[in-house]
Amino acid sequence: MRVMVMIKANEESEAGVMPSERMLTEMGMYNEELVKAGVMLAGEGLHPSARGVRVRFSGRETAVIDGPFPATEELIAGFWLWQVSSMAEAIEWVKRMPNPDDAEGGDVEIRPVFEAEDFGAELTPELQAQEARLRAQIEAYTQQ
């Protein structure tokens, strides 16, 4: 199963405070473990919401809202995409990660990624073929 592991933002990450060399070193070692175990598919940190935008849909209308965004505890500062055998395995990996907030504490959210079989009959053979074609194109682009 694939899961997205989301690191929640905090006041420091929203202020643009960069991680220390120690934290970057610890996270680098942790990421190496994930890669060697075949767990990590992708992972990135995100700039503060002040550098982002939201696009809000209302019927046929759209509105672009510039950051920063309120409710820091609801924002994401970084993510991983992992391939694991179960939610329990994902939890065990998260328990081993370096604490990005040291003594402060913080939340890490783990959510399953939808797989083709989750969509049932609505994902027709034609849509499955389209999905496979798109994934192959993405793979080709990332190999360049």
C-alpha cells in the first residue's frame, strides 16, 4: 500500500526558519534508511504558505488567494510518499523519524493513497488504460 506521510507546519516553518545542519544530517540518514528498505518513493519539504496560493472553486467561478494562510496547525511543511505493507509498518517508520520540532512536539499525519482497485467498477478498462499510459509517461519524464 502507498501512504502519504505529511509533516505538519509550525510557527518556525511558516516563518521560513530552515532546519539546522544537525536536523538535515539526521533526516538525510533517515531518508537513506527508507530508500534502502524500499519504502521511500518521494519526499520533499515545502516553502512557507506565504509563497503559495490557493485556488478556490465556487460553481464555475475560481478565485486565487495569496498566502500566507491562517491556521498553521492545518498546513503541511513537507511530505513523503511511501510504499509499505500496512498502516502498522508506516506507523513504525514514523516513530523512528527524527523529531523535527525537538522538545516542542508536533504532528505527523499518515494517509493511504487511493489505488485503482479502490474505485471499483467506475474505473472502467478505458480509464485504467489511460491511467497506466499517464504513469508510464511520468516515469519516462522522471528518468530524463
